[in-house]
Amino acid sequence: MKPDAGMLARAERHLRRECPHMRRVIERVGPCGLKLERDRFTMLVRSITSQQISGHAARAIQRRLIEAAAPGKLDAAAILRLGEERLRAAGCSGQKVRYMLSLAERVESGAVNLRSISRKDDEEIIAALTQIKGIGVWTAQMFLMFSLGRPDVFPYDDLGVRQALRNFHGLDELPKKQQCLRLAEPWRPYATVASWYCWRSLDLPVGAEAQ
């Protein structure tokens, strides 16, 4: 599922107008293809699975988890039912198993209500999610962007975003948090869409963004 088309159109107009770097990337990449994962629990499980491994390996583990949970869905009850042994058999490390079980326990008990969490503002959601083992600020930001579709989330610690900012501005080193925030100010209130274009810019031929 894609975010609201009207929001995406407004974001692209704003980014073209306010940031010459974004304008060049948008011209080469085309319309924003950001997609949403509406299953909020699955999104968090996927984020935990993806930590510190390749995308290919993470997708393989995710497939095995879904197969293990079948014929039901991969929800909190399913993770608890699978337990440590079967989660390890699907390819999850011991640490990630603990993270997944912690998440599942908190969701199943109602300590974290993923159905109503969208009523909170971005900072409240980050604060709630980062209380769960294995979920840091970056993972919470990805949840805001790719599950809730919040339009103005800026993952300032994300390596790809920092690489894009370095490339845009010809910096010698990757920018740190405060510099990232300053350089991204023209993107507000559509930092989510701008971040998506940052990631896509890294797929362009070297030098293409600056042409």
C-alpha cells in the first residue's frame, strides 16, 4: 500500500522548490515509490530480523518465520507459540529471539497497543517503542515511516541518508546528527519522502545527482 497520493504530490512539489539537490534526484528517479506495511507487528519483526545482516538473509529468515507460523499470521501469539527453539531454527540469533519474544510478550499483554499507537505523536511513539528490547530510535523511525506513513520523519543516524547528504553537499566526512538536522531543514515537513529519495540517490550512477 502506498501513502496518500495527495501528500506525495505536495511533498514532491515542496522538495523541488526548496532543495536543488532533491529537485535533481526527483527528476532522475521519478515519483516516490514509498510503500507501507500495514501489519504493524510484522513491520517490527522485520526490523528486528534485519539488524546487522544483509537484506537477502533477512528476507530468507522472514519467509521461514511466516512458514513456521502458518496457517495463521505472524502475530504476537504466533511468535510466543513458536518459542525460542523454533525461532532459532528459522535463523534468528539468540539475541534476536530474545528481542522478538520481548516484543511479542508486550504486545500480547497489552503493554504496547499497536492498534491504537497511531493516535500518539511521533515522539510519543518513539518513546513507547524504544522501551522494548531490541527496538532503538532508528527502528522506531522506520516504523513511523513505513508502517504509519508519517510524512516528516528524519532518520538522522541512517547511514544511507548521511551518505546522500555527504554527496549532495560535497562533504569530506559523513555529517553527524546536528549537521544532518541543519542540512535537512528545507525538507520539512516532508522529511520522510526526502529520506526515501536520499536512499534512491545512492542507486544513481556516480555523479548523476550533480548533473
